[in-house]
Amino acid sequence: MVNVIEKDNLDWLKEQPDNKYDLIYLDPPFNTGKTQVKRTTQGRAGFSTKRYDVVELAKMEYQDSFQDYYGFLFPRLEELYRVLKETGSILVHLDTNEVHYVKIFLDMMFGRDQFRNNIIWTWDFGAKSKQYWPRKSNHILWYTKTDDYYFDIEASDRLPYIAPKLVGAEKADMGKLPTDTWFGSIVGTMSKEKTNYPTQKPQWLMERLVACHSKEKDLLLDPFAGSGSFGVAAIRLNRDCDLIDNNPEAIEIINKRVSDLNYLQLMR
């Protein structure tokens, strides 16, 4: 079951008991200094000189710029550390903007020995700059609270071998397990899973994280729920999850996505 909470996540976290969650995933604002915008349109450009009307059906945006980013994020990370179980994991999703500075803070809070991976997710889609190497990667920092944690890499989806003939037919048919560098598409404009949320993450990414870092019936948390993709993955894989966001438009998107799935989970 997924619980959807419309509230400032720091206020909500302060009300929660210690050692509550088995897995925490957060995709906070990246502090890009830009306005994140997602438009839904109808219509298209025509062939040759013909043009068809393009109508904007919906627009969602938020400011991704902070005067004091660390004053915003670090108190939330401290509360997330507190509510994480001793056997739990936290996955912090960032881009190259702030990941290095946030990692130093997490090293101090969790201890450097509790850093497990920097998962690099990369894709090849969208605009490409000519001024620098195209920025097509994100980082997911994985920390555990102690050395007694859950992880099952065998629960992951498998990938095709680059040179299948070198490993033999049996291994090629089975596929290989991912490493700490994941290549996979973002949510495309024509994707069936697309919502109107500007920074929606793909479902395959969320489901790999949930499958490998938690067990059935575990309690999960996403304090920056956005489009709710982490909660959708939790329901599909039979986990419970709290989703928090203070944006009414995000809450509307999440409720649309999880309401039917919640019912189906109850019927299992």
C-alpha cells in the first residue's frame, strides 16, 4: 500500500519515529539554477510549408534554484538518517551539480565505510551541446546505516552481453547482471508512462532499485515524490511506501497513478 502525503517533507519527517524505514530513495531538486518545465501539447508541425495549430494543454513548472541549497537539503538528510532502520539503505539521486558536496556530507553523517556505491545512470536522448561533452548522466549515492543491510543483485533485471558469442549460448540467453553504471532511456515524450511532471524518472530505474534494495512487505519512503514513480515500483513489487510532496500538482499526478494500483495490491 502506498500512502500519499501532501506536506513539507521536513515538517513531516520530524513527526516520525526513529528507525522506521527499510529503504529510502530521494530525488531532490538538483539546484540547476533553472526553471524545470513540462508542457503537454496537442497538434504538430506539418509537411513542407504546411503548419498545424499546436495547442498547449497543460504546463507544470518549478524553480530549481536555491540561495542556500545545503541549508535546505542537509537538515532533511539528517532526519532521513534518523528514520532509516539500522538494516536500511538510502539512495540519493543527484546530477553532477551538487553530488560531490552532498557525498562529503553523507560520508560525515553515515561514515565513509557505509558508502556502498555511486550508481551512474546514463542515457543518449535529447539535445546535445556543442560547447561541452553532452551531460547525459545522473548519480545515485547508496549508503547503509550499518554493515547489516539487505541487497540482492540477483533480483535485478538482466542485460544483453555486448559480445554474446564470447560467453556461450547459456550465459548469453540468461543475460548479465548490471554493474554500477546503468545505461537506459529517460521517459520519452511518446512513452506510455509519461506524466506531466518535469523530472519524471523511468519506471525500469525505480523497479531495479526497489527489487534489489528491499524485500516484499518492506516499508519504503520517497520524501520528494514528484511523479510517484518510486511508489508505483513499490506497489508492483509488493512493498509498502510513503510518498511525500508539497506540490498540489504533483500530488494529483501521484494519486492518479497509484489509486488503482493500491486497490489491486489489496486484492492480492
